[in-house]
Amino acid sequence: MTISDFRSFLFSSMAACTAIGIIALTMLIPHSDAAADESRATGVYFENLKDGGKVRSPFKVIMGVEGMTVAPAGTMDEGTGHHHLIVNRTFISPGQIIPADKEHLHFGKGETETELTLPPGQYTLTLQFADGLHRSYGEDMARTIRIEVEK
């Protein structure tokens, strides 16, 4: 074996070992389940309710958000806002102020949980995130599910 052959063998062996090491390391790195959960990719999500789920009244609603921070109404820091729960309506267009009525529930103290009482029936629940002045962040920061309230 010549010196040139030995160098080629040595470098190809080192390259192979490096590749095997990289593959082994990537197998050891934990993978996030949140990345696989597409419902969280849009920004807001229901922690404990599933689309098509059945509940009994009263029931708890746990609200979550990814990529922003929950803050009380009036806080105008970039990347902050608070939750709104909309019953039997869809998302609010970006920049529109979310109404305050029995179908649009505001959580302006920064709450992330509530207990909801609804009579038996089919409902659409939309979780909508908005800024400190209740201006909607739009469909990208909304999530709508359908639930059935049982007797």
C-alpha cells in the first residue's frame, strides 16, 4: 500500500465514521410532539376539548397559545394578547374589535381556563386571540371545534 492509498483509506474511513456519528446523534435528540400536532401550528388550541367531542355541562375549557404570550387586556406589548371564546360563530377578521356579548366571551385578565355552562345540543366553539385592545389577530390565531353537550 502506498502513502497515497493509505491517505485515501484514512480519509474515507474518517468520513464514514463522521457520518455514522451524526446519524447516531440525531437519533438521540428528542423530537417535539408539538411539531407533529398541526392544531397547535396556527397559534391557539383547546387543551382539553377535541373536535367532535362530547361533554356534560358545566365543563372546563382550557385555552392555549403557541408563539405569543398571554397578557391582560390593555397590554400593548408586541407578541401579547388574550383569549376570547366565541360560541356558534367563526373567527373575527384581523384588526376587528371582538364584540362583548353572550356569544363572545372575553378573558381580559389573562385567564387560560374557564367553566362553561351550555344547555344540551350541538355547538361550535371558536378560540380567538386578540391584542390588548380586543382587536382580533384573525384566522391565523383562531381555532374552531364542534362539540356536543349531552344531558
